[in-house]
Amino acid sequence: MNPIEKFLESALAVYERLLEILAIHTREHANRRTIFILITLGIIALYLYLNVVRPPDNFPLNTLVTVQEGASLNDVSIELEQESVVRSALAFRVVVTIMGHEHDVHAGDYLFKEPRDLLSVARAISAGAFGLEPLKIRIPEGATTKEMAILFGGRLLRFDKSKFLEEAVPQEGYLFPDTYFFLPNATEDLVVRTMRQNFDTQIATIQDKIDAFGKPLKDVVIMASLLEREARKMEDRKMIAGVLWNRIKIDMLLQVDAAFLYTLGKSSYQLTTKDLTSDSPYNTYRNKGLPPGAIGSPSLNSILAAVTPTKSNYLYYLADRKGITYYSVTYAEHLRKKRIYID
């Protein structure tokens, strides 16, 4: 190889080495830029998540969040931020707009059972995913309106106990005890109307028997409410109904202890002599005839027992602690059974 060829070969080797060094240098700087960009983007993403996307620390769980009918996207976003549903009203508007739902905000009550981030809230309100599921609420037979207020008030989020009692107390006995399914945002007015409609529906099934008995529905309901508390078995309810109607017929005091459960919250074994002389209009030891109103919500069986009493000459009855009921024609017989089964 002549000197010129050797020189050209050496020059080519140097040139290739320079290209290699330049490539390495370029890659190193490119990696640094890439890493810097990724870190910057990561910081921005973290900032946005922590301060914009993430659910607020005091996110309103199991609380109704209302989107008003006719509210604009701007109004809704401000309301959601004020109620701590989202961290940023502006971010909510941007997300909903990007999703193409700026005109699709659904009005109504929303219920969130777990914290939801900005994107999830935006999807829910854009789609009208309210999160409301029916609640199963059982009202036991014989329950009073005060007891109902506690049961409903503990489950329904828009239920006002005071307003319920204003509507319900005058309808004591006419709100049918049953198992109901209400959405969490049901109001006291809806509850009262639903229970009363159920009562009317149930009564219609035995209306012919009520008509045949010949007593006003009010009297039947009051009697049935007493029977509901006085006995559990249908046979005993019909027997006691016969006894109490017999007493009313001869203008005799009813002397029903169950009425004191309504006024004093006391059972037969808790009553004192003073209780028996109270001036309450529900005191059937002082006032003749039926109480002025029902003492609870009777079941259909109790209403049926009230209008299909067992005919007998009995004027007295008592129940022992096991719930067994004993009947008597005379007061002397009644006292004897009381000594045997109660005292």
C-alpha cells in the first residue's frame, strides 16, 4: 500500500471515529432532553391529579347532591365545587366540554357511595347516573306514626320528621304497615301518600265485610289498633273484639291496657294506680267507648277481626306472660283467673 493510500485509510478511520463520537454525544443529549421532558410532564400530571382530578378530602359520601333543573354548566360547576364534589369548577367545565356534553347536564339528585374523581363525576352528571337505589324499609304491624318517623328518618335523606308527623298524626291508623321500597331522596309527603294509598287498597279487599258489620270505618280502625296490641293470634283477636264490642254495647268501660302504650309507653305489667286515673282521653279506665283515635297502624288481620268478632257472653279477658288469653263472663271469675294465671 503506497503512502497516499495509507493516508486516505487513516483519514477515513478518523472520520468514522468522529462520526461515532458525534452520534454518542447526540444520543446522550437527546436522552437528557427526553428525561427532562418526561419528568416535567410527570410533575405536571401529579400536580393536576392532586389539585384538580383527585376527589376532595371532604367529598360528600352518602349525601344527596342536587343539580337544579335548568341550571347552566357554569352554575352546576360552581355548585359542585362549593359542595366539595369537585376541586375545580373550571376543570369540570373543561372536561364536560371536551366530552361534548356541555348541553347534556342532567338535573336531579345524585348519591355517591364512594369518593369519585373529576372525570368520574363529569361522566355521571353527563349521563344522568344518579346512583339512587331503592331502600327496603319495613314498618311493623301496630307501629305508631312516631315510630314510623324514626324508621323513615334514619334512612331517607330528604325526609323531615316534623313535617311527616304534621301530616301523619291526623291519619294515625290509616298508614298501612308493610314493607316499602323508597329511593333515598323520597320526601315525607310521598311516604304519607304511598302508605295511605296502600291502606285504601288493602281495605278494598275486605270492604264488603266492613259494610256488612255496619260500624263506621273510623271505629273499626280504632278497634283494630287495640286488637293489634292486645293479641297476636287471629283467634284471640276475634274473641277480644267480641268482648270489647259487648262492653261498648252495654256502655261498660273498655279498660284496655294497650292504650297506655300509646300515651305513656307502658305495658300492662308496668302500669301504676296513678296511670289508671290519668285524665288522658285515651284512658279507657276513665272514659267510656273507644279512644278518640287509633293507637297505631293495625294489620289487615286485626281490621278483619274487628268486623268479624266471635260472638260470646264474655265481658272480661286477660293474658298471662306467655301470651295465653283467658276469658270470663263475670268479674268474680275474672279475678279468680287473675289470681291463678297472673298473680
